[in-house]
Amino acid sequence: MASTSHAPCSLIDRFSLTEKLIMRIGWFGFMAVGAIGMFRQDPLWAMLYVLCATAAFLLVVLPGLCAHCPYPSQFSTCLFLPAGLVKRFYPYRGPQMSPLGKIAVAAVMVAMVAVPQFWLIREPALLGVFWVLAVPLIAAFPLHYCRCCRHEGCPMNRVDGHNL
């Protein structure tokens, strides 16, 4: 990982295995914990959450964000899925995301975190595990990845003083 000091960091070319594991465990882990907490109280809502989260990931996040990301296509690396899968099913569409795509991706990501909270509040242990998995994932982006990212069209990109 590049430095997270106040000085601009080097642009990221590849993600390490450790970075990929942390992000993948956090991303899929918090959703699994949320689904488990929901299932313990209402299996129907849990199944709906899993179906909606999966559909949203496949139909909104991957084509709306990941298809515009240079990492899978140009650097053969991805934090969340094997880069080959992303390239095969979501070919690179250039860096610029549509305004509607930006809104949809943000809404889906917020919903994936927010929806299980209603059920997890009644399961304090699972709520704690959920946030132990989610906080590092959520914090890593604005504090590190977005400051060193090559995805110039992403609205979260915070690279200063670099020519991408």
C-alpha cells in the first residue's frame, strides 16, 4: 500500500493479495452477516436482501462502476472480484460514468449497508461483527484508495497533482 500521509501518494497500479483479501472478506462478509441476522428473525426478508444485493451488484455496481474502472482491464487487478471475471462480463467502457450511474451505484452501496441495520439492532453480537467487517472497508476508500486511484471518472477519486 502506498503512504496515507498528507503528501500525495503514488498512484496504485496493482492491489496486493492482502488488500484483495481484506476488501473481499469485508464486502461479502458484512453482507453475509447482515443476511444471517435478518434470517434469524425473518427468513423471507433475508432471502429478499440476498437476491436484491446480488442483483444490484451484478446489474448496477459492476456495469455502473466496475466497467468504467481501469484496474481490471488495464492492470489485471481488482479489489472485489478476479479481474478476468470483470473483464469477461463487464468490458471496459471508458472512465466517464453517467450521472444516473453514479447515483444508482451510490444508492445501492448505501442500501447494502443500511437495510440490515433494522434487524441487526436486535442482534448486538452480529451488529458488532457487521461493523467490524464494514468499517475498514468503508474507511479504506476515502483514506487511501480514492487518494491514489487511477479511475479518473469515479466521483470519489481524490487524486491531486497527478496526470492519469
